[in-house]
Amino acid sequence: LSQGAGRATEVLCLMNMVTEDELKSDEDYEEILEDVREECSKYGIVRSLEIPRPYDEHPVPGVGKVFVEFASTSDCQRAQAALTGRKFANRTVVTSYYDVDKYHNRQF
């Protein structure tokens, strides 16, 4: 278990992976979703995936973060161990576990 990621849950939050600008274009957004789903599927079953996007000029909580829900905590731990410190578009990925209830309530 990596240090600093918090108590393991089924939801992994990936930070420092995407920028607000990259999320504005529908095409780029779809490509990022697909890349993340494909990569995370290597470590277990991905139940759902959320990447909050900027909406006009309104602030949206969680923009720039990627949330991945796995079928089990152990799948999530495998992904966390593999993805922490990985490079994505020349940025180093930072991970933490995320509260499942907050995730389902879209409290990003």
C-alpha cells in the first residue's frame, strides 16, 4: 500500500493528469476518457469513470481530477500502486483513494 493515499476504497482519484483546457474540446475529452478506461482496465474491472469538465464560465468542483470506480478495493489498490508517479502527457500522476459515497453523490 502506497503512503499518503488514505484508506483504500473502490474509488481512485487521479490528479495532475488533465488540464482544464484539455477537457473543453469534446473530441479531446472522449479521447482522455477512453485512454483512462483502457489503462485502468489493466488492473481490474472499471465500474464507472468521471472526469468533471468546465462548464462555460461556471466553476465546477473537481475539474482537473479523474475519478475511477473499480469493482473491488483490491482492483483499486492494484491501479493505485501502478499509476502513482506514472507520466501522462509529461505530468506526474498523483493518486488518492476517494470516499465512495461522495463519489456517488458527485461531491468532487
